[in-house]
Amino acid sequence: MMDGELRMGRLRWWHLTAVARMERVVFGPEAWSEGLLWTELAAGHDYRAVFDADRVVGYAGVALGGHEAWINNIAVDPERRRRGVATMLMDDIVARARAAGAKAVFLEVAVDNEPAQRLYDRYGFYGIGVRKNYYQFTGTDAAVMRMDL
């Protein structure tokens, strides 16, 4: 299947069913529910998606406040990995964090998620701690990472 032109856009409520499906594929038992995703949008957290035509192929959420930005979640459809989707999302997050006056971006990532950690390393994130048993269903630890802007 040939990829269409990818475009970035705001994640809206009508995308949440597809995003919840992607969550289940990407994160398994740790996936966020459609209800939790609704709560994130209602709380005003900024979620963006990468679209191929009208299909969500990746998305990310960030909470911007004061001098900090926290990446809440980032996921890419497994069929669309290694095609620049995660880079588009990360570039967007970093640009929006800078524009909002953030001095640092933070995130948590499963300690066994090496592909994600390699992506974050490329952006200059570094480890600042570990949250033991952070992921409630699997008991996996989370590495806490920071990127200075």
C-alpha cells in the first residue's frame, strides 16, 4: 500500500474511537480507554494527530504549563512506523513547548521500550529517575526523562 501525504492536525473527539483502538494495539493492557482520552481532551490538554487522508496514523498529547511541558502519550500505528510519523509528532511537541515558554519537556517511558527511548535520545532527552511499578497492569518501571529547551 502506498502512503498518502501525511499531515498534522488537532485531535478531536470524533477521532477517539480510532485512537483507542490504536492504544490497544500499541500498549496492550496499559492502553488508555476512550473515556480517559475524552477526559484528556476535556481537561484542555493539547493532542495532535498525524493523518494519512482521514485516518489517524499517530498521535501525541502534551500538557503545557508554566515552564514545563509533559508528554502525556505518544503512539504510532505499528503499520506506519519508521516512516517519519513519530518525528513529526516530536517536532510538533518541541515547537509548541518552546512557543509556550517551556524550559523543559518531561515524559515517562517503559524501561523496556527501547525504540521509544532511542527516539527520545535523538531529541536530547536524558534520564532523571525511575518510577518503580509505574505501569499498573504489567508492573513495568518507567524511566522519567527530561529534555532542556
